[in-house]
Amino acid sequence: MAIQLREGIYWVGAIDWEIRNVHGYVTPRGTTYNAYLIIDEKITVIDTVKASHTEEMMKRISKIVDPKDIDYIISLHGELDHSGAIPRLYDAAENATIIASKDDIKHLHLHFHRDDFRVIEKKTGDSVSLGKRSLHFVTIPMVHWPDSMVGYMPEEKILFSNDAFGQHLASSERFDYEYPTDIIFEELKKYYANIVMPYAMPVKRALDAVDGLDIEMIANAHGLIWTKKENIERVQEEYRSWSNHEQDGKAIIVYDSMWESTKKMAYAVQEALEDAGIEYHMFSLHAHTDDISDIIPYLMTCKYVFVGSPNLNNTILPTIGAFMTYAKGFKARNKVAMAFGSYGWSNSATKEINAFFESQKWEILPSIESEFVPDANALDALRDHVIEQVKASETAE
């Protein structure tokens, strides 16, 4: 059914309980596609849903109003999980006009190849009157597409925030006060890290653009809707912190191993971090024990990055290669990194890992290699090396 946010304002989106991968990262809790219906002198729908969930949205809308009476379809973002149902809704709404940013209008045409769309372009500073209410637009390019835009409704103090402040989280609950706060913020961080992190400067500009707005509700495109004052303040503070690349001083250890030699080294790194008083999280990519997308939220806020791989065919293990390829695009900043790994007759794995560190412009600590199986003395030397390097880094601050 449709869920009322305010009098005459409804959530009419869809819940995707089955999806387990979005943008290359795992979504074990599913997601929602949040669309909003406004009943006013101009009946308006803000965003739609993924095409596969079109009829779910149409049923929710139809419980409130006949879709043919819709006047405006506002597209805040042309990506297909937002715009997938626009053609169906447009055809049902006999006289509707699509409102979108300049880039979004272009994207909608490229997605759907429809020459019959009636469109109105909006940009920062523009608004549209719906009757008793109005929407004021702010373009937020590259958060996370060039076409992105938000809409603010001052009469209701609602920010329709597009992908900003979203979480991939499927639930029958619609509001933050109905769901465990720690889980919502866990998914918020994972969402930001895996989708928004590369666009730190655009995020800062977007935050500045909406700073000062009197916001009592954030109606985002995915997950729970923010209504609690403390949560609305916190999500903005978190985005500000993440866009500033602020660190928590912790470490991550990411490794894979063939015959457990590199695994032994990873656990020696763990012991060294414990001795140095550094909190850490360890990720084993062996047999995909951990998914690479689960690492990214930790990578975003940590200080130290330890990556280990044995040598395989004069290169690294494919799992470590996949992690580095995936992580490369996120442009995590201000890291201190060390490579480690075992080898047989050829040693190139740590060199390749260090080349990745260099591409990220991270501070690189001297790497540690072990020829075949590290003995107790080698593991003691590794622990001592890590402790020495970490303490030196801590002192340098």
C-alpha cells in the first residue's frame, strides 16, 4: 500500500527483497526504490522505480489517484533504478510533463529513445508550484551522476534528496524511527563508500548548497526515510566527515593465500597491530570468504592498509587483483600502506601491490616477503617490522 509521509504526500515506491548486487557491491539486505506521490493542484510523482518493479509502483499510485490525472513526473536522476518506470507512468498519465535537469533529459532520451516526452528543464534556483506547495531545485552534479538534482519543499520542510543519504535496505518499515538505527547507519556508510566516495568534492558542494535549509524529513531514493532530528543532523555530519577523508586511526588487513604462508604473515600483522594498540579488521579473500565490497567502508575511514598475496605466475592472486581493481576507482585518501606475501622462485606480488598503493598516492611502508613458508623467526621479524613502522607513523603525527 501507499505510505503517508504528510497529508497529501505518499511513498509509492517498491521493495526489492531479492537483489543482492548493486553497482558491483553485495546487498544482502536488498533495497527499496523510493518514489513519492504529491496530491495538490498539480498531482506530482517524484522519481519512479526499477522497470522490473513498475507494476508494484503503479498499484500503489492507483490506490490514491488515477495515474491519468498526474501532471508532473519529476526525475531527480536518470539512472534506471530511478527512471525505469517513467515510460509506463508517462503513458498512463495522459497529459503529464517530465521535469528534470538538462543532463537528465539527455539521459532519459538515451535510455528510452522516446521523442514524445514533454519535458521542462530545471536547474539550481528554479522552482515549480504544485498549488499549496512548491519544489525548489538544486543540481548536485556527480553525486553521483552528472544529472543529479534534489528538490526541497519548504512548506513541508522535506528534502527529496535523490541518492544522497540513501541505504540499500529492504524493509516493510519506511521511517528511521521504525528500524534499528545501527543497521541503518551501517548501510548508509556502505552505500556512501561503494557509490559516492569517489565524488568527495561534489559532495562537499552539495552539502554547502543545502546547508541552512530547515529540514524535518529527508525523503531519499533508497532505504529508510529520515525523520528523527538527531539522525538528520548525523547523516549530514557523516557525509561531511567522509567527504573530508577523515580517518578513525584503524587498520585493515586484506589477504589471500595458496598454502597458508601468506595467511601466517597476515596473522603476524594482526598480532603486531594488537601489540601496537591499533584496532583493525581482517578480510580473507580466500574462497571469497569476504566480499570485496564489504571492505570498502573500512578502507574509506581507516589509516593503515595491509595487503598480502603470494606470487602466482609472476603476478598476484586474482582475488587480490579484483580487490585492487575495485578499490582503485574509489580514490580513498590519506592511507599508510604495506604489502606482504610469500613467493617461490620469483617475487613480483609485493611489487604489484606497491604499484597499486603508488597509484592511490598513499604513503608506502617497506614491504615484507617470505621465500616459501615463513618460520618462527621470519614471523617474529615481520611483527617487529610492523610495530616499528606503525609506531614511527604514529609518532610522526
